[in-house]
Amino acid sequence: MKTAEGPVSLAEIKEHFNITSANAIPRLKDLAELNLVVKEDGKYCLTTTGLILAKRLRSMDSLAQILVKGDQFLNGHDLSPIPDKLVERIDELGDCSVISNEMENITATHGQIYNRLPNSKHIVGISPVLTQVYPKIYLAQAMRGIPVSLVVTEKVFNRIEDEYPDFLKSYLSYHNAKMYAVEDAKLALVVTNDFLSMYLYNKGGTLNIMNSIITFDESATKWGAELFAEYLARAREIHG
């Protein structure tokens, strides 16, 4: 309801909902009787309980949008690597989109992520896999002075040590670049100040590189930061 943004007049309510006074006034009286709306100085505003209800309704609306947009994506993947408390707040992903690759270009979703990184103010990520562009793209951001924190699996870290020792030495030489190793991670995540992208494992146990979720909502980046923190808490820091 628009009154969640502050006191509004009857005229504003009518315009916002495209209704007449005959429709609006009885509904406002009903809400007032439930102590959800109060009229002060000729304007209507939500009470504390009204604000709580409005927030919950917005959350339900966001959840409904996610379930409609990401129904097959969520149902077809393993959500167990995401803590229950964050699954219960999956609506915070907001206005997300499911991006799919085609067989002719299975790295298209990677491109959408990497192309946005140079504009980021900070970057955190979780990776259970290692691609050829991975070292180059994150080293470039570290060299630009962007705070970068990466959590990789122990297996990925061992590969980085063996196959990309120069990258590892250079990356860790920057004070703004951090790397951590965790025993296992069954998801891939990139979170910046303005977007979140996430890949999940199929229920069969393989990372689905053909589909990812991407969202630009502020609530999603905060949700992603919490998810990253969960893995960071059980990871060991790699020192140069």
C-alpha cells in the first residue's frame, strides 16, 4: 500500500489504486477498525502493526514472483548447500532472472557476469570449479584496487597452486585480494555491490553450468553476502 511510504491523502489513494471514494472509504474504515491504518491531519498512514503486515505482504509478493520466474530452476536443483535460514528468505532475491546458455555457447552466462565485474566496487565469490578465465578476471580486479574475496574448494585451490602459480603469487600480493579454501562447496556464487549471480548443482550432483540466476536487487546482494559469510566462516585463509 502506498501509505507505507508515508501519510497520503484520500485523493492519492484513489489515484494509486484507480478506485473511487465509494470503494476506498469503506476499506479504509475496515483497516482503521483493525488498527492497521490511522487518519491524522486529513491523511492516512499505516500504524506499526500495519507496517509489519505491509512488509510481510511485500515479502509474499516477492516470493510469488520468484516462484513464478524460477520455479523449474529451484525445483530442479539441490538447495541443501544454502542454509535453511536463507532458503526461508529466498524472496530477498527479488526481481531475479534465470539465464540459460545454449549448446553453441555454454559460457554465455559467464560473460554476463565477467562483463559487469569491472564496474563493481567490491566482489566476493564462491567457486567449486576453475575455468581458464577465472585467474585473469579476478587478478585484473585486484590490480584495479577493488576488494576481492574468493572462497574456493580445496580441490580448486590445489589446481590453482599447480596450474596457475604466477597468478596465485601476484593475486595474493595485493592487500585488497583475499583467497580462502573450504573443504567443499556445492554452489557457485558471485556477489558485488550491485548484482548477484548463482549457479547450483543438479539433484544428480553435477554443477549446472547451463543455467544461473542473476538479480540486481539490493536485498539480493545482502542475501548473497550472508551466504558468502557462511562459507567464509568455515574456510581457511590462503597466505602469500
